[in-house]
Amino acid sequence: MMSNSCSRIQRVCRVAMVVAVLFSALLPSAEAARERKVREGGEGALEAKRLLDKATELMEAGDFDRALKMYESIIEQYPKSESIHPAALAIGRHDSKKRDYEKAIPMLKRLRALEPGEGEEPLVGEKREWFLESLYLTGAAYFNMRRYPQAFPVLRKITKEYVGTVWANQAYYYIGMCHFAQENWSKAIEALGMVGAFVDPDSPAVEYMEAGRRFYVRIEDRDLPILARLSRKTEASVETTSGDKERVKTIPLSGGSTVIGSVPTAVGVPKPGDGILQVQSGDAITSTYTDVTDEKGAINVPRKNTVKVVSSGAISFTLGDLESTAGAAYLGSPSFMLLLDADLDVSDGADLATVNVICRYEQERDEEDIMEDVGRSAEKVYVTRDQVKVSLKELGTNAVVRTGRFGGQVKVEAVPEGEVPVQNDAILSCVQGDEIVVTYIDELGITGPARRTATASLEVLGPLDSRPSIAQDVVIDPLIRARKGLVEAEAYLELGRIFKSMGLIKGAADKVAMGLDRSEMVIGMEDTVPVALRHKAFKLTWELQLVADRYAGAMATCKVFNELYPESPLVDDAMVGMGNAHMENGDYRAAISAYSQVLALENSSAKGEAQFRIGEAIEARGKAEADAARTEEKRLAALASSAASAAQAYKLCAEKYPETTFASKAIEKVVDYYISTRDFAQATVMLKQVFSDHPDAEFLDSMYLKWTLVAFQSGDMATALEKCQALIMEYPESPFAEKARQILPRIQQRAGG
């Protein structure tokens, strides 16, 4: 009886195993079929396009949160679809408008996948527009972040490869403004002179200017070159209807008949002559230029132009200081809001603004709806649980309040069990897991008097208990537990670094172990926490491993992270950081190996830096081998060999990654190598490449001096004289210009002879 029962159990198990094997065999083919459909433009591509159209509608209607979530779902669920490019562009464009450039740039870089490779057909139509706009927004983002060296290569790519496009016109503007900010006047004038127009005259935005942004004045007058020769400065005056007045100095553009000037603006009480144009709600700015002589012979004719000051409203959730961004709302605690809109500042007192705040939750779907949505991304449906209108008061401590900043709060309370929330009372009733959304209707913005909706949202978490208690060490909510773990992991990381710097290796190892417990716990939580927290957990994990000199483990962590999140830039930084750590420890072979791992990544924005660092590691390794050499002959041979190998690595950096900031540095290294080997012909070729491919490099003054010396030693006195004089004229304040002034008489003497 017993054996028969066992036999039946064994038969059932065998049948189950066969079914399991068959099912697992079907899964890859089903997955492959789905991937094939997406890749070939089948069902997946159609669904992605449907979502893209819906998200675009929501974005245009001002429902930014829902639109952004749809765009993100396209990127995550349909990575092979062409719809990911306009989706990524839309997210990057939105983040750029919010001035969240750190988030915008990685998203915009996704469109670099559109760039045609060698021998491929050039981009046309909407794909080219997507690609060019992404480059332009990336360059503008770097400019606004004051990272000018990174802006130049991106913008120059547009001006070199897409000449005559509207994007090239705008790229020249930002190139000029980058040089303007760095006080490279000649370069700024050259770039700005290539700009066809700063603003489309058919755009409605010409009638308005944004409060708080820099205000630009452009003057065109054929008499300006004559006035310049007479040492007459060209200035304009700008005046607001509220009473502020400033003088605007200008600089000439190419041709001499056009000049440009600017002045910063700020919302506030007029302070004439302080260098800042204070503006208020309803202001108009009048720019006045006095034309010395017009075409009819009239003298001192005033030329005026007027624009209206507007402010595009922006709303956000903050902490109690009304400055720092809030990460979540907590039951039993108030949520604070900050509204920025100078249009509402209509009096000298503290004005008021009203916003609508709702608490909503996602509607549950029945089993039939879920089955219908299998295989496609369903649009979420939300139900409003409670809503209140909140009055925000203009912030300011002076007797006259002119800030355009409005702050306020709403108390968030848990819904009592069995009760229905009272609508439009003073309390916002919520349940943990709900979403709070604040909405502000902006009646006037940079595009004119058109209603625009500004929104912000927060997730509702449980009560925030700040009282110390033993029970609080066990956190049930996964999101709070993950954040708590990451905070503790960061603390242990810093402690580990401190212990290591003091030489307390065992103490550092103990802190690293405790930190790894926390970060690896968050990694293991998978779908229960947001992806951003898992990214941070991976980053903390490999940083902790580096503190403990566990390079193999850190490298393995990076590889796993790269497989899971191939689009993230974090892994690039980690591997470059490992290479740098090996360099500091003198392990140059390990450093080269780490940098080479970056080059092997499919999608990496750090390849240019990695290739450049390989050259540095080769040089450092050669110097170490030379120091260890027992004879002078071997020492010189080691230096010569490493210099030649490093030059090849640098040359590869310049050729393969010309758009990175390391390309120009690499060319400088190659030029130095050719000069040291007295190969002046090759040095001249590389110098020409520097000025052709990298006209915005920071070290062009040193390159001018090197070109002068190369030409002089080659006997080309005409070129030596030309480059020496160019250095003195274009970079008069440079320390290299002083050296050029010293050698100029000798070059002139040789050139004359």
C-alpha cells in the first residue's frame, strides 16, 4: 500500500516536471516573439505610439505628472520602439524648463542613439529635429549650469555638421554667451556675429520678457563703426514703469554695425543705478537708444522699444523652511507649498494667491479589466478622496513686500475609520499610499495671456514620529525602511573613510561591513522601492567596497548594475573612480584595466575620459619603470617607450571622442610629444587640428605659443610671426602673451632678414 502511494506521488511529480519544462521552454520563445514584434514595428511599436500620443495630449493640457509617467513607461516597456526618442526628448525638455538640468541631461543623451554611424544615411525629417533639439538643450543646460567646457563640444557639433539650421543659429548664441561669461571677448564677438536672430520675430514671446531672467538689448546702427573710431561708447537705457532705471553697456558684434548688451532683472522694489533692473507685476520695460544722426540728418533721435514683464507660475512642495524640496507628505503633519509668480504681486502689501489641493488614489480594477490590459500599459484612473482650497501669502519681511513668492500649508490627517472626508474644509484627509496634488492656474506667461496649469505632487506616507523609541528601529513601511537604510549606509561610508585615513584598517572594515548590510538590503528589496533608491544603494555598495580595497567586488557590483540599468551614468563614474583609486595606489596595470572596462560598455558617456586616463596611466607606469631602472640607458628607453605608447592613447582619445572635453587635452599631450621628439611636421598638423576642431578650448593661448615656437624652429618665420601676434592680440592678459612679447622682436628680426 505504501509503495503504491509512493509510486503515484512519483508519477505526479514526473508529470509536473514535464509540464514545468514545457512551460519554461515556451517562455523564451514568447518573450522573443514579443521582442521581435517591438523591433519590427509590430504590436509593441503601435502600443508605444498610442501611449506617446496620449502623453503628448496630457502634456499640452498641463497634466505634467501623468504625461511624464506615460513617457517613462514607454522608455521602460518598449526600449526597441522609436517612440522612446520623442518620449525622452519630452522629459528632457520638461526638466530643462524646470531648470532641473541634472535630470534633463541624462535623458537628452539617450537621443545620441539616433546619430548615424560611419557610412550610414544622414538623419532627415523629424528624427533629425529630435536629435538636434536634444543637442541644443544639452548645450543650453551646461551653459545654465556654468559648465562651459562641456557645453562647447555639444554646441559645436550642431554648428559644424548641421550648418544653416535654426538649431545652428541658436547654438552660436550659446557659444557666444559661454565665451562672454568667461570674458573671452574676441571669441564671444565672433560667435555672436554668426547669430542670424536672437528671437523669432513671429513668436508671441517677443512682446514679453520673463521676470527674473536676464534682459538683452540689441542695437543696429550703420553709424556705430564711425562712433567706435571716435571712441564713443554705445549705451542704452532701460526703464520700468514702476520706476527703476539702469544703463546698459554694449559690445560690438561682427561687422561693427550691431551691438549687444544685457542687465539682470529681479522682482523687487526699484533701486535705480544698482546694476539690477527691479521689476514688478504689470511692468513694461522701455529700452531707449539715442541715434546721434539718422538717415535724414536729424540729431540725437531717441529710438525706443517696449516689452511687457510677465511671470510663468511654478508650484512646488517644500519643507517648513519654504526652500528645500519635500520628498513626501506625512499623516498628521502639515505639507508646505511654494508658489512663484510675480504677476500676483499687485500691491506693496503681502498679497494672496489661491491653489487647489486634492488627495487622490488609484482606482482598483476588477479581474476582467486586468485580463484585458495584459501585455499593454493601461492608463491609470484616479479617484479624488478629498480636496481643499489653500490660501498662500506673499513672503517677505520688509514694510513693502515685493517678492512674487507665496507660501502656505495644508494639514494632512488620516481618514478616521468608517468616516467620509468632508470636502473643502481646512483639513486634507488622506490614507497612506495616496497622492497629494496641488494645482495652480497661471493666467499669464511668456507666451501671453493663455491659461496654463502648473502642478506638483507628493506621496503620502505614515505618521512622522520623531520621538526616540526602541520600537522605531523596526520599520514596517518598505519605502521608509529603504531610506533609513541608505542614510545609515552613507553614515558608515563616511566613518569608513575617516577610519581608513587614520590608518585604522580594522575599524574601517567593520564600518564597511555594517554599511554593506544596509545598502545590500535595499538592493534586495527590488520592486518594493523606487528605482532611484536602488540606484543609490548600488552606488553606496561599490563605494563601500572601494574603501575596503575590495576592487574585484566593486567591479562585479558595477557589472551587475550595468546589466540592470545600462542607461545609467552611475556605472561610468564608478569604474573611472576605481581606475583613479588604482592610480593613487600606484597599481597602473589595474588602473588601465579599470579604464578599459569603461571602453567596453555599450552606452557610456565617460569613454573619452577613460581613454585619456589610459594615456596618463601609461605615462605614470613608464616613469615608475624608469625610476626602477639600473642604468641610464634603460631609464631613457623606458621613458621613450611609455611616451610613444601614451601619445598613441591620447591620439586615440582625440580621434574617437572629439566631442568630449578630454579631446582637446589629449591633442595638447600629443603636440607636446611631437615637440619633444622634434617632429615639427606632425606637431604642426596637430596644432592645426586643435584650432579647427576645438576653437573654444581653454588652452588656446598656450597652443598659440607652442605653434609660434614650432614654426620658429622649423624656419617658418611668417607663421611664427602670425601666431605670436595673434596670441598677443587675442589673449593680452594671458601669461603666455608676456612670453610672446619677449620673443616677438627676435621673430620680427628673423622674418625681416
